[in-house]
Amino acid sequence: MTQTTVTPAIVTIGLDLGDRTVHLCALNGQREVVARKKLLTTKEALQRELGALPRTLVVLEAGPQSLWISTFLRELGHEVLVVDPRRVKLISQGGRKTDRRDAETLARLAAGMPELLGVARHRTLQGQADLSVMRARDLFVRTRTKWITHARGILKAFGVRVGACSAVSFPRKAAVVIPESLRPALQPILDMLVELQRRIDAFDATLAQVVTDRHPAALLLQQVTGVGPITSAAFVLTIGDPKRFRRSRDVGSWVGLCPRKQESGDSDPQLSIAKTGDTFLRRLLVSAAHYIVGPFGPDCDLRRFGLALAERGGGNAKKRAVVATARKLAVLLHRLWVTGATYEPMRTNNTKATKAKATA
């Protein structure tokens, strides 16, 4: 590997990040490679290599390490561009992919065609810490669901059923019907379910305090029936800065709820949604849409929109209606967040009714 001394002629640096090492490629103003380095993924190594350089454009892909590294590089005084790894993959696909080549590709793209890279926006470190509390809670909730399903499956094999009940009450109801022969297998699970619930309650209390202290905008979004504390907080924490979107309707595609497009010539097939963006937030929005369109959802513009789509029929009509409602819900939540307006459940239908009366 060529170990060239980094010089002030550097104008662009590409970093390919790994868990243990970082590959660096530096270009001058003529886009010639003037340095290649392999560093440890530590603040000390980055400080030693880049700390003495004048302000330089540093480009790296969004990933698990990019938040703290981009923050640290900005503290060193550099201009940092965090790019969409999907864009880079499409541009740099080839049969000889290496970390060394990836670092050079990033540097060359940033020096010559930065508009092709797409910008990935990081939330703040505090925002990431708050979101981590929510993700930890979600892990506990999914674990609780798996354990309850496991217990129900074992009991079913012995002809024992626990009636429909909430996850909170399942340990108490199951304890009554468990055969003695199954207690060694299931009693520890029931005990852990109780402990899991205690931890989930503690997470809920922490999140409520986090929202009150640092993210009061989440309370505004709870005006929409079907959007509870978890969904509203996840929406605010995941997006971070609402001004990152020029239009509220852009939120739907950002969270991956818009259909993919592969138009070519006369072919324009109907494809599934892109499923890009944050999986956790998308799952919460779809869950809220299920409630809004479901039998217990309140009468509102969103519900009428979803039901109208479902009534068109066809394969998977209900699923498509729920996804479309989730996309519309994301747009609505962003609009409420940006404007601080009071939610009007029947605004669209009331406006149509007013216009109909005016023209009658």
C-alpha cells in the first residue's frame, strides 16, 4: 500500500468506514490521488491524520459509525458530506470492489459530481440517544411478543388455551391454566414476562419525560386519533429537523411508503413500495393506519380516504389502502409539526361541502 504524506494540496478526502479501520483517499484540485492511508477507527487516529489539515471537504457514507465520525470531523473544522450509500453503490458497482477503491470513489464523486451522491442528514447526538431509548423499548416489546407466542404454542400442544388477553395480563392468566408438568418450562418465561413489562413501563416513563423536556412537538402530533405517544415521538426523533424537507409530501417517499418505479419504453409495471428509510418508523405509521382504517377508527378525512381506496377492490386492495393511508398520515404529521396548526379531522370534507353549497 502506498503511504503518501498528506499535504496541504488536498482539497477532497474520501473515507470508507469500517468497524476497525478507515480507508482514506485524498485528491488535489486536479482530482489526482495524493494520499492513501489506512487508519484505526478511533478519534485519536482521525485527530492525528486530519487534525492539522486546513478546512477540507471530507465525504463518507452514512452508516453505524458515520454519526460520531462526521460530528468529530466538523469539530476539527472540516466540511463533511455524509452521502446515501445506495447512491454510491449504484454508481460504483463492479467486479473489483475493495475498501481502498471505495474511498477513492467517494473522493472522486465528491470532487466531480457531488450532486449524484445524495445527502444523508444525521440527527444530533442527543436526538440519537433519545431515539435509542425508543428502540430499546421496541426490542423489549418484540421479545415479549415472541415469548408469549412461544408459551401459547407449548400450551396448545397440550390442549390448553389461554383466552384472548393483553400482553400485560397474559402471565397472570396463563399461570392459572398451566399444567404442573409444564411449570418447569413455562414458569420462568412468565416470570420474565413480568420483568419485561416492568422494564417497558420504565421506558414509557423515560420517553414521556424526554418528550416533555426536549421534543414537545410530539405532543402536537397526538391530536390525530390513532397516533399515540410512541408513534409521535418516533416521528419527531427519527426526522429530527422538520425543515430538512422542502415539502411535507416528500416525507412519504423518505420513509419508503411510495411505490417503486421502473418505467422503460411502454412498460410501467405497478410495483410494491420502496421500503427505504427507517423501518421502525414505517412500521409504526402502518400500524396507526391499520387502526384508522379498521373497525374502531374514527370518522375523519384519513379514514374516508383509506376506505375509498379499499372499496375499489382488486388484489390486496385493503393492504394498498392501509399503505396509502400511512403515507398520507406521514404527510399530515409533518404538516402539523411545521405549522403548529390545530388538527381538523374533517377539514377536506368540510371544505368540499362548503364549496358545494357556494356553487348550489
